[in-house]
Amino acid sequence: MKKSIFISIAAAIGIIMLVGIVVRPNLSVVESTDLKISVPTEPTTKGEKIDLIIDKDGHFYIDGTEVAEDKLEEKLIATYKEDGNLTVIVRAADNTEINKVINIMDICNKNNIKVVLGVSPE
């Protein structure tokens, strides 16, 4: 009985090898295609853009001018009224409390001002 099991396993291995030798070369090769992506070369936002920076001490700056936290909404609305197509680019120091960034985003969203998170160039 042990011989028949050994023969059956040997036969199965032989069949698998034969199928692999015969079928494998006949499989169609799938070529990978490159995906072409068009990347814009100019900024996609139009209108005025302002930088709103939160420094490591939690102070707010709009285009380099310090603004008190309680005056942020007033200043952003005034700037938005001058140009109805305002985009605020928020840039925050590494250790900035996330609530400060969320507060700015809430102010902008509530007043229909576009807001994006800026990144530091490498």
C-alpha cells in the first residue's frame, strides 16, 4: 500500500511539471502600460492668495503681518470682500496645536473662503 501512495504522488508531481512546461510558455504576457498624467504647470487657484502662518509660539501672521487670534475672522472677511476669489494658504509650524488650524479652516468654510494647507518646499 505504501508503494501505491508513493507512485501516486510521483505521478501527480510529474503531471504538474508537464503542465508547467507545456502551458507556461503559451501564457500570454501582459505588458504594463504607463499611465500618462497631465500635471498643471501653473497654480490652479485664481484670484488673490494670502499666506496665513502659525509660528512655533502660536502667533498668527497674514502675509507677514501679525494678527491677533480674535481678529483673524474679521481680517479674512475684509480681505475676502476686496477680492471675492480669495484663497487662504495655511502654513503651520511642526508643533502647532491642530485646533488652531481647524479653527482657521472653520472660519474660512463658514465664510465661503477657499482654504488649503501649504507645505514647505523641499
